[in-house]
Amino acid sequence: MDRIFTRDWDKPQGHLLSVYEEAGGYGALKKALSMTREAVMGEVKAGNLRGRGGAGFPAGVKWGFMAKDDGGPRYLCINADEGEPGTFKDRYIMERSPHLMLEGAAITSFAINAHACYIYIRGEFYSAARRVREAIDEAVKAGHLGKNIHGSGFDLDIHVHMGAGAYVCGEESALIESIEGKPGKPRSRPPFPAAVGLFNRPTIVNNVETIAAVPSIIERGGAWYAALGTPGNGGTKLYCVSGHVKKPGIFELPMGTPLREIIFTHAGGMRGAAPLKAVIPGGSSTPVLTPQEIDVKMDFDGLKAVGSMLGSAATVVFDDTACMVRSLARLAHFYAHESCGQCTPCREGTHWMAKIVDRIESGKGRAGDIDLLDDVASSIMGNTICPLGDAAAMPVSGFLKKFRVEFEEHVTTGRCRFPPQALAPVKTDRAWV
Ligand SMILES: Cc1cc2nc3c(=O)[nH]c(=O)nc-3n(C[C@H](O)[C@H](O)[C@H](O)COP(=O)(O)O)c2cc1C
């Protein structure tokens, strides 16, 4: 299989410009600069590249929504906030292949005619930010970024902006507010960022992995890229697998690889004798699946068909020793902590849900608590400015739908069958495959 993201990850000093150029790096940028903007966009559309930040919106289509060029500033923002629990791919791209992302940023900026690009990096990612800054310096010195790139007349400045580690700042309009120096509170839409975004100018926000896929599409063509995946879901995907498997890590595989194969072949199967109990397929906000549902294809359409989402492809595996009530309590506290507080249903509802799950988990659950929990979750869904409310409510509804028996057992017996346990240390020689 052609490796797009992980090609240089095993090479010593694989993050350096010299290594990247040796493998043909920045050749796609030179090619793009000799094409028309429409042709670049056309290849990305033909490649069926769908946004890797969670929603899976087709990247080329989004670029096409950018407001008409009026000669004023236009921006590209790269979302490197990577806040969804279970996700750990963008930081690896930035640490190990920063030039792949920068080349993608330059091609994308050319396609949308933006001359400034902001990379919004999660506050905790010091080493990733350092690598990206060093890579920008290398690329500017080599003429891949900056003024008159490769004599094309196209200029591009790339800026690194560090966040402060707030999950909500990964939401694109909160990210824009944060870059502008304001508290990271999502904006009401419309207008969408493609019309009114950063500094009230047309802006495209794309995930790191989305942008890092662009050079390969320009280099080898949209048709080639589309054929790597499934219909409507082009390319390869970085799947992040964590939890009760033998070999947790990042796996670059064709889009649409079955979940069963990811868990039992690539991640080495279950860590011990306890069988599989549940899988969160695409990051903590995506509805949980049971062992009977793991033959699903891990692409945007496959997971939608079984009532879940690919999200950021952060697959969290639970074996039969896990308590689903305690697991949900952990998630509910995360969302309550991360709500920005702007919308009442999310501000009040996330804390209310966390309190009810805590009550059930501690054996003090009341008759009616489970229905109340379900009711609070459905009252948040669709009633907030940004999808953080949905992200908090979906795991609650999903856990109750698939594992209601466990919640009922906690309420009726006041006890948990699954004692807390320490996680076994992870034994792995590398984090990606
Ligand atoms: C609460 C919340 C957090 C989000 N966090 C991230 C994130 O950390 N990284 C990311 O790329 N997208 C995140 N998103 C999705 C972004 O809003 C946006 O859809 C994405 O960056 C667009 O890029 P894409 O089209 O390449 O997927 C988040 C959305 C929400 C509602």
C-alpha cells in the first residue's frame, strides 16, 4: 500500500527538509504553481478528499465555497488543536512530517488565493510547534514559502499560533476567535467562515491530516487518490487505536478498512483473555458500537450507516473488564469541563449529565435517573450554537442505547461488577505502523 503520511516516519531525521526533498518533497507545490487554481481544486475534488477533522466534508467542495476574490485578504487556518479524546495523529504529522503539512498548506493557499496561513496548534504540543517553526524557517530559506515562491509570483506567509488547550477551540469558529485574541467561543452561523471568517475575511479551516493529504493528490492525481479508498471516501487514513488492545498506535490504512481488521490484525487483538465489549470508533463523541457491529467499513459512510461516525478515527477499544457506567462518567466530566458556557443547554446540561452518571456510578442512582439522563442528552442535541453540545450528548445516548442493562444494574443493585483496575503498561516499540 502507498503510504502518504507515514512514508518518512521510520527514517532517521525524517522531519528534515533534506530528507523530504530527497523523496521528491515540494515537487507537488512546483506542479501546482504551474496549474490553474481551478485545476488544483478539481484534482482535490476528484480525489474525494474528505475533511479529517471530524465532519468529513469534501475539502475541494469547501474550498469552492470561498467568497469571490475582491482583492482583499483571504486566509487558510490549519486546525492542529487535536482535542477529541482518543485522537493522536496530527501531532505525529507535525513532529515527523512537518514539511508534508507545509507543502499542503502552500498548495491549498495557492488554490484559494490566500497569502497568509495560520496553524493553530494545541497549547500542550510544544515539540510539534517547535518542529513546525523550524520547518517553516527551512522552507522559507529554500524558497518553498515566503515571497515569489519558485518564481511564480505567489507569496505565502505561514504563522504558528499556539492555543491554550481548550477543546472548544478546535471548533472552527472558536478557533478563529482565539486567533483574533478573543475568548474561544463559537460564532453563530451563517455566515460561514468561507464567507466571513478570520478578521471578518473569507477563510478556510482544514484539519492537519486533510492538508497533509493534498501534495500526494497533486503529485499523482485525484483519480489515483480516490482509488486508494472506497467510493466517496478517497485516500488512506490515520487510524488511532487505544484501549484494551495488544498494540495500540497509529495505523495508516486504506480508507474503509474494516474495524475488525484494524482491531484484530493491525492492533494485535485484545490485550488478554477478556473478550471485546465495546468500541468507540471515531473519538469520544462518536456513538459506541458493540462487538456485533465491528464488520463496519471505517469510512464516513460506513459508520453513518450503523448510526455512528468516523469523526477523527480515534478508535477506543474496551474489553469485558470495563465498566460502561464509569467510562461514561469519565467522558461526561470531560465535556462538562470543556463547555464554553455560552449556550444554556450545553452549560447546564453537560454538568447535569455528569452529576447523574456519577450518582448511578457511585451506587446512589434513583429510579428514573436513566430516563432523565437520556432526556437531558436529547434536550441538548441540536440546541446549541456549536456541535460541542451534540458531542457531549451523543456518547450518553449511545451508551444508554447499547449498554442500558449495565446502568439499570447499577441502579437496582447499587453495586458495580467491574472493580477499578490499573491499566497494564503499554509494551510497544513504536507508536505507528
Ligand atoms: C467541539 C469541537 C471540537 C473540534 N475539535 C477539532 C480539532 O481538534 N481538530 C480539527 O481538525 N477539527 C475539530 N473540530 C471540527 C472543526 O470545527 C472543523 O470542522 C474542522 O477543523 C474542519 O476541517 P476538515 O474539513 O479538514 O475536517 C471540532 C469541532 C467541534 C464542534
